[in-house]
Amino acid sequence: MARFIEPFLFFSVIFNPVLADSFTEEIDVLVFLPQNNSFLFSHARVAPAIRYAQDRLRAEYPGFHFNIHFENSDSTNHAVFTLADRPCGQKPDLILGPVREYEAAGVVRLASHWKIPVISAGALATAFKNKETEYSHLTRVAPSYVKMAETFTAMFEHFTWKSALLLIEDDMRERDCYFTLEGVYHLMDDYNVEFEIIHEGVPFKVEDIFKTNQDTEACNCLGITNLFETESCFEDAEEYVDLLVE
């Protein structure tokens, strides 16, 4: 299996059309996508775009042969087990995905150990910013949750807000809301930040939460049912600013 060429040779080929026409390189690309169409990044939605990119690259750089292999990442550990089960001589040159945090964590750790670059539109949690050790070979193409937290911090500085209440609905599976507001909690050390964990399917009294958190700004990441209940409380509460994180 061919490995990635050295960086200086790569750029020489890219910027020298004559050399590109005479150079040949086989690049094995492993793509992890879920088959479940409830995800925006499912195989049915993303694979056509990857095939389109493959065709464009073949036309513009005929010396580079991108051999794409799709694998399912529906279950939490399937992606990392698929990567680990590959024979030593068949390790990919490049990995695309996974997107979800738990799936990405295992794949990126193993790929970084093997020095295989990973490109993902997900893996947005705070922990993935550690590029010195276990996530050294990860490149994220979307803004991380820390970037969103920086936006919140800028808003708090502009409006001179001093405190925040984070309402987090935690399903204990994908934990999307937890990871989303985790960056806000850790980045806003200079503010009085409180949080309430709302477990999926467990009733909660939103009025009691606001009674103990007066004159504060609220950041919500909730399911639709709890969101409606929370928003109804804000209609008559002038002392709150409600920031919804979808």
C-alpha cells in the first residue's frame, strides 16, 4: 500500500502540471459514515459529494488515484473496530470521519498512533483540541464548540453580563447538548456560570430552577418538549436573556 508522499514533493506535484501528468500515486481513503438517515451526515447524503470530489480530483490530477472505501459507523465502536481489524499492510492513507464524538474519539486516537491523517466535519468537542498527543493527526473542517463559546464570551463582554445558567439535556448516549455547552462552561472561567443537567425522560420543574438563579442569562440546549416548557417561563421573565443553542 502506498503511503503519503513527502510534503515538498506533494506541493511540487500540485503546482507543477507537467510533473502531475507524469506522476502516479495510489491513495487509499477510508470513509466512515452512518447508514442511519436520521443523521445529516449519513451515507446517502454525503457519499455522492465524496464521489463528486473524487471525480474532480481524477480530472485535475490524473496521477493521483484516490481509492475510496466506505464503512458503516452506526454503532459507537464499529468504526474503530473496523480500522483495528485491517491488516497491517492495508492501513489507509487518509480517513474521512467519523463525525460523532464517541465514534471519532476512538478512530482518531488509533489513527494518530499510526500517523494516519483524519479529516472530519465533526469531532467538535473541547477535548479534540489536544493536538500534542492522542488527537495529533485530526483536522476539523467545521468550527468547534470552543469557537461558539468564544462568541458567547464576546457577547457577555459587550453587554457586561456577569452570570450564566446552562440548561443541558443529557440523553447519556450521543450527549450532543453536553458536548455543545461544555466549551461554554470551560471557557467562561471569569463569569459566574451555573449549570443544570436535565436527563431525558425525567420530569423537571423549570420554575424551581429560575427561582434559585435570578438575574442571569440562560443558555439552553434542550429537546423540543423541555424547550417549550422553558421558553414559556421566559415570556414573563424580563430579567433573563435566553440564548438557544440548537
